[in-house]
Amino acid sequence: MCEVHDVVILTKGDINSLSLRYGVSTRDALLLLSAVLKETYDALFFKQYINLSEADLEVWKSYLKRRGGEEPIAKIVQKKEFYGIEYKTNRHTMDPRPETELIIDLFKKYYKNFESDLSILDLGSGTGCLGLTVLSIYKNANCEFVDISEEALNITHENAINLNLLDRCAFTISDWFSNVKGCYDVIISNPPYVSMKFKLDRATLFDPKNSIYAKNDGMESYEKILPNAPAFLNKNGKLIIEIGFDQKEKIARLQTQLSLVEIVKDMSGIYRTCVFENV
Ligand SMILES: C[S@@+](CC[C@H](N)C(=O)[O-])C[C@H]1O[C@@H](n2cnc3c(N)ncnc32)[C@H](O)[C@@H]1O
């Protein structure tokens, strides 16, 4: 590593040795550096030398240290892509997961007219990735975002501003339906569903616990959402909801006046998303 007047010049060899020192892959080290320098990964990858300030070097090293402690890159750089859109995320929100994109695919399967003025409720919005992605596709739709965590709802709000969608959004702090007043065409939800008995991998430990775990063997969210959803859905309205890998049978047995339309597998072959209808 070479230093000239507060500017540090990094070679590929410097990046490799720093990656090794912090126990981070070279790819991750470059990804983190691209976030510090606000340049693309590809742009950095093809550079022979990378110039950065002393201050940026210190930020990058702090990122490498966190990554060496297995913190997910999304948590460190505070952003994660979902359905091709970048969302801000932080320690109060769960990072959007690829399997949750199935909810958007199913939404598009059932609502083929992208011009329709659908009213949507996003229950447990977190980053807002579900409702905001739907609003970016359905230009006349509107969405109410609900979360029990005010900090999480603040991030939903920030993402709505960043995506220029604020005028079609409403935000409510609520324990599921407790503060919800309206009736909707579609409810979308990815609630916490992991059993308290389940030991999570280290990366998931950086997500807030109330976005992951649910009581009653992971079923508590569904026990609250499914029986109450009919009162908040218009006739023929749909509930599209994500479930855990072992919950298909338990969900099918839950008491609700909604009719179960289908349970769809994700790309790993796991039953992941249920579609219910208010018949
Ligand atoms: C699994 S995260 C989903 C976040 C986002 N919708 C997604 O798919 O990435 C679940 C969200 O539900 C929220 N939540 C947990 N319990 C809740 C409750 N009782 N009422 C409303 N929201 C709740 C959490 O704060 C968290 O943001």
C-alpha cells in the first residue's frame, strides 16, 4: 500500500492481503470498497490501482472487520436489492430475501392489469420491499404499510421517498390489524414465522428478532392474521402470504373464512407462499 499526500494507492495485492487479514473473500472486500467509494464493483474490479483517502481507508477497514464477524454485506452497506430495486435496510429491518420475490410473482399472476387502481395492505412492511415493489409496477395502486416497529416503518417511509412513491402510500404503526381501518383488494405479508426453538445461522442474527421469530412454534402471526383478514378484504380480495418450510399442513388446518387457492413452492422446492381468497 502506498501513500501520497493523504491519498492511499491500493493494488490488487494490497486488497488480497487485507482481505486475508480480516478473513473476508476478495469479492466481498471489493463489494465493500465499492460501497465506500460509491463506484460499481465492475469499475473497481478492472482497475489496476485504486486511489482512496485515509478516511475512506479507515471506513473500509471497519467494514472488513464487521464482514469478518459474518455480518451480512447488506447490513454493513445498509442496502439490499429486491426484485431489481434497491432498498435501504438497517438494524431495525429484516434484509429482503430472494424467496420473498415469489409474492410479487404471484401478485402479477392474479392481477394482470398493471393499470388497475388496487388498494393494498402490506402487513409487516419492514423495508417496504413488498408494497413498494408492487406500487412501482401498478402505477395507479395505493398501499397502506403496517408494522409494529416504528423504526422499521421509518425505513419503509424513507424507501417510499427514495422511490418517488410517497403520494400513494399510507403508514400505520399497528399490531397486525389492531389500528387498521380500511378494506383492501389485496393483503401481502411476510410475517415472522420461525419457531423460537430454531437456532438461526449467524447471518440471520443481525436481523431484528421480532422480524424472524413467532411464538406457538412459529404459527402465532398466522393465527392472528388469517382469522381477521376477511374483515379487511373486499369480496374476492386476496391474501398472499409467505410461510416457513414446515408450515404448509399447519396453515391449511388454521381456522379462517378465507378460501385457500394455492400454496406455491419457491426455487428451492420449498412450499413458500400461500394465496387465499375472500370468497
Ligand atoms: C419477516 S419481516 C418482513 C419484512 C418485509 N415485508 C420483507 O418481506 O422483507 C416481518 C416484519 O413484520 C413486523 N412485525 C412483527 N410482528 C408484528 C406485528 N405483531 N404487527 C405488525 N408487524 C409486525 C416486523 O417488525 C418486520 O418488519
